[in-house]
Amino acid sequence: MTDRESRFRAPSIPRDALPLAIAGIVAALLVALTCASVLWQVREALVATKNHTGWMDALLIVVGVLPLALFIPATRGLQLAIAARRSLWRKDLIAARVLTSHSNSSSWFSLGYAVFALIVAALVWFLIANNVAVGSTFFNLPLIFESFGLVARAFLTNVLIFTIAEVLILVWALIVAVARMIPGKAGQPIRLLSTIYTDAFRGLPSIITIYLIGFGLPLTGLTAPLEEFLTRTFGLQDFTVIWAIMALTLTYGAYVAEVYRAGIDSIHPSQTMAARSLGLSFAQTMRFVIIPQAIRRIIPPLLNDFIGLQKDTALVAVIGTIDAFNQAKILASNRFNLSTVTTVAFLFIAITIPQARWVDRLLERDAKRTRGAK
């Protein structure tokens, strides 16, 4: 077949949409039955734990009615699939293709939300399984409310650690990145040292670095003058926060240095050549030409690294820092319940999710700018 013949050939017969539409109806029915069964078990669990009240029945009924909404797109998909078949019988291929497309869209919509509803129902069933053992172990609401103040105050230690560490990492990582890019034979030893540093600390788990610095440095006695100075000047008694900040700075400095280096390498070499031809030194070229452009490009990956840093502040518990995780473990051991640790999880999620969404927006903005430039 020639290109001209393939270009003007009759449209192909669309695939029958009826099986997918029937699958959407079956999925909606399965979701309705599953949710009804799970909600009935939820009611029985509430009665068994003596937490049942009248308004809860009304709430469970409302929640049970919501899955029935899946029948709307599923039924529409079935109607459109039947209409598409009728169009095929009338040899109206264009109408059949349009109806088939709309039918598939409605059917996939119902199937997608059916999967979502089944996953949620499975999670709810998991929480109430074994006489609500999971729910009472991880989501004991009275204990969560009672201990929230203590855990939240301890969480401020995590905030202090990652706030100071982020500032130090930005400066230290930039120094390492620039050192790794010093040109010429004279800069070869510096490049070697920065390469060894980044390779070593990217290979070390954060918890090992924290443990070695948090316990190792005080054992050497080298930190005694610093501890005396901080105690005399600021009245500081707990130095574990300082060792934690130092360890996280060294660990994440290696990662962020590579992010800096990738951003610097992304700048076209002509920028460096033009700056050097104007008489700027290597340091001036980096400071005034290359680094300002590179930083704009690496903001999203930098934020991703800092989100990881915020989560890794929970690792400082291994050296005895009373952060949110350590405080939650103390409360959990006293009450034989892990709901306080769940509180810590919620606190970390509360500060990381907004940042993650901000990173997504920055990436989307950069992608639009790049497409616009093209």
C-alpha cells in the first residue's frame, strides 16, 4: 500500500467497548459490596470497644452510599458501548469511534476509582482486624492527644537541627563542588580530596556517620575545649545536637556538592570561555557568571535533598538526642503502645508534603519555561 492510499483509507473499525464497560459495572458492584462489609465490621468494632454512638451510624451510612456513585460512570460507559455497537451496525464508523472513546473513558474512570476504593477498604479492614489490634496499637487517639505536647516540643529539636544543618550544607557543599572543578595540574590534589570526600560520605549510611561522630569525637577528648567554651559562653550542656548537625552536614554536604556540580556542568562552556576572555579569573567566573545561573537550575533537586535531610534528623536518636522520635520511644515504652511514634510520623509528613508539592510546582514551572524557550 502506497503512502497516498494509506493516508486516505477508510477509518478502522473501533474495538468493542462492551467488555470494558461490563468490567466497570462489575467493579462498581464489587466495591459497593466490599465497602458495605467493611463498614459493618467497623460498626461491630465500635460496639465491641464501647465507642459507638448514634451519630456514627449516620456517618457510616453516608460513607456506605458514596461507593454507589461509581455506578454513574460505569452505567454511562455501558450505555455508550451499546450505542457504539448500534452505530457499527448502521456502518457509521465515525460515530462508533467517538462513542467508543467516550465509553472507554467512563469505564476506565469507574475502574480507576474502584481500585482506589478497594485499597482504602483494605486499609480500613487492616486497622480493625483482630479486634482493632492494629488501630489501638498505632492510632490510640486518647494517647495521641495526651502526648502530643511533649512530642511536639521535642520535634522542635528536629527543626533546629535541620534548619542549622541546611544553612551549613549550602555553604560547605558549594565549597566542595567548586574545589572539585578547580582547573589545571595545581588543582589536582584539591580535586582528588573533594572526590574522595564525596565518594566516602555518599557511601556511608547516615546513621553510621552520626554514631561515629556523636560517640567517637567526645571519646577522643579533642572536643573538650569546644565543650568548655560553649558551656561557659552559652550555658550549653547537651552537645549531642552539635554532633548531630556536624554529622548531617558532612553526609548531606557530599550529596548536595554533586547537585551543585551537576548544575555548574549544565551551564554551557561558552559562558566560561566568554568570562575568561574578558579577563575574569576562575573564582570571579564562578562567582559572578556560572554559580548564579546554576543555582536557579538546581533549586528543585536541592529541596528534594533537604526533605531527605529533615527525615534523617530522626536518626540522631541513636546518640541520645531527645528529639521527637526519642521522646516518642520513651512514651511508647511507658505505655506499651506505638501511637506516640505515629504522632512523630504525622509531624514529619506535615512538614514534608507542602515542600514536596512546592518542588513539583517548581519542576512544572521549569518544564514550561523550557518548552516555551523551544
